[in-house]
Amino acid sequence: MMSYICSQEAGVFQHTRSLNISSWGQSGLSEEQLGDLVRLWNTLLISMQNLASITLGLPSAAVGSTDYMFYRWAMEYSMDTQPDWMNTFVQNIGSHPTLTNFTLVVNGVLPPATFSLQPLSHLHDFSFVWDNTVPIDTGLESEVAALIARCHNLKRLKLQFPYVESPHALAGFFRGLPSLERSLRWQQLLITQGILVRAEDFISNKRHFQFLEDLTLDLTIDVDREHPRHTDEVGKLFSALCAQKIHLKRISLTNLHPSGIVEYISSYSGLTGFPIKSHGDHRDDSPSLIHNLFIALKRHQRSLTSLSFLMNRISPCLEIPKTHISENAESFSALEHLEIEVHTSDEDSQRNDAGSLVGVKLKAECNNG
């Protein structure tokens, strides 16, 4: 029955764009039951020729994605005894004509040594999330690095290590880029949590970033404690972008104080989005720094559609964004979204002076309404 339903003659899935298979709460699957599930996954994957998004759910997430999600069964199953079906499934993903977005999330039990991403070379969007506290296995790092270099049409890359005890060097994932004959055309790069960034990672690969439009550097303060000069590298990175005249349209940061950031923003116009999230680093609390930042943002007042300023603490510079936005609200003619979020004391909340910020936001929305 399932064979017929999945056949081209039946035409049941010819218009399917999204598939969600979920079996949450199941555990203790037998080898036979597991085999049936794997065969079903492969049958559905092959039959849905227009599929763009797939979610496959089993307990204990291990490999997954937003557009393609692949979950491993519970921890009692040994991954070392099950490499064949994993690689077969990856091969089917690699040969699928419309699946171009893939995220690999490794959580708990690690993939076997024979796990291969070699069939994947057609991706436009790739994310890798290492959801463990232990360092990444060198073999898996090599697989991911090779995939990044192999996908010539890659437009978006995300790397995230949220729980590692020691940050992982970005250079390990860029190792294959310098030797490429053809320059890549990355448009969006997201480096979030647990990744150690060096300016040289960008400088030595600058030809691959000439079309970069969107850069997210969500670098936690914990990384900077272990590597005190880490934010200096972020400043050098922006100086390098400035020298190469790579003009980003969207920048998302968790550090503002590194020298080079404000200078970079002051060097061009055309920025459309600028989310700022300063979490616990008091070096971002300099009033002159925040003042100069908002002066620099005036270069982008005709293009900026979204501005977020988020602080998780009481800071001496909190009045500065409010003052700048209040005085220049009409100049930011393209602004559609304004968010200013700060932690305040009980005394601050009793002053009841948040009205001006609300008024600024409404004014910005009305100007574009």
C-alpha cells in the first residue's frame, strides 16, 4: 500500500513541499521497527520530488534542521552499529533535486567514525550546531569543513557551539577555503556562541566575502574571559571589512566596544538592520561609545528599517539611545521596527518616563504607515 502511495503513478505527493514525521515519546524500538522507519523515511524522501522542507522526529535529537530535520533515536542505540542507514539517507538527501537547506545538530551520542557528508555539494544554506560540552571530534570537523568548501553555491552559513566548555576555533571550519580555485559568494554568515573568531580567518579568505550582506557575531562574554583579546580580533575584523569596502546591509553584534566597529559603520551608508545585544560586558557602557555609535548610524537613516538596542543591565549610557532617537526620529524615514530593551531598577520604573520611547516608536511606525 505504501509503495503505491509513494509511486509516481499515484501522484499523491507531487505537490508536497513540507513533510513532518514525528514519533515523540517512543522508545525501545526494535531493530525491525527501526528498519521500517528508515525505509519509510527514504521512500518518502525519494517520492517527494518538490520537497523543500522535511522534519523527521524521534526521541533524543541528534541531527536536525529548520528546513530538514533528522532525529536520532534514544541513547540506548549505539551509533557505531548503525552507520549504513545514516549514510544512505545522506546520499538520498544529496541526490534530491529540490532540498538545498540542511542543518546538522549533534546532541548526545556522537555520529560514528564512518559518518559521511560527502554526498552533499548542492546546498545553499547550511547550519552546524554542536550541542555538547565536549570538544568536537576531529573527523566530524573535517567533514563539516569539507562540506563548506565543496558547496560552491552556498549563500548562508551558521555555526553554533552553545554548550562547549572551551571555545572552538573558526579557522578549523575554514581550512578548505584558501585552496579553492573559485571564489564563493557568501551572503549571510552567522557565528554564534562558543566560536573563537580571529581577524585572519576573514583576511585570508577575503575573496569569499565580497558579496557578504549579513553578518551575525553572537560572541558570549565567556569566550572573552578565556581569550582576553578576542574582542580585539572582532575590531580588526571590521577594520578588514572596511579596507575591502565590504558594505554589510545587516549587522548583529553582542559587543560594541572593539575599536573598528563604529569606524566601520561610519564608513558607508545603506545599512538596513542593526540588532545590538550587549549582555554583561561593561566595556560597552561608555557614554562616548554609544554617542558615537548613534552619530554613525545617521549615515544610514534613509535605509535603516530595523534597529534593536538590548541591554541586560542598568547602564550609565541608557539615556543616550533615547535622546538620539527622540531628536532624530523623523530623519529615519525608512524605520519600521524600533526596539529598545533595558533592565531597570525599581526606582527607574517608578519614574514613569518610558512614554517618550513609546512615542518615538509610534512616530516611526506612523511615518511608514
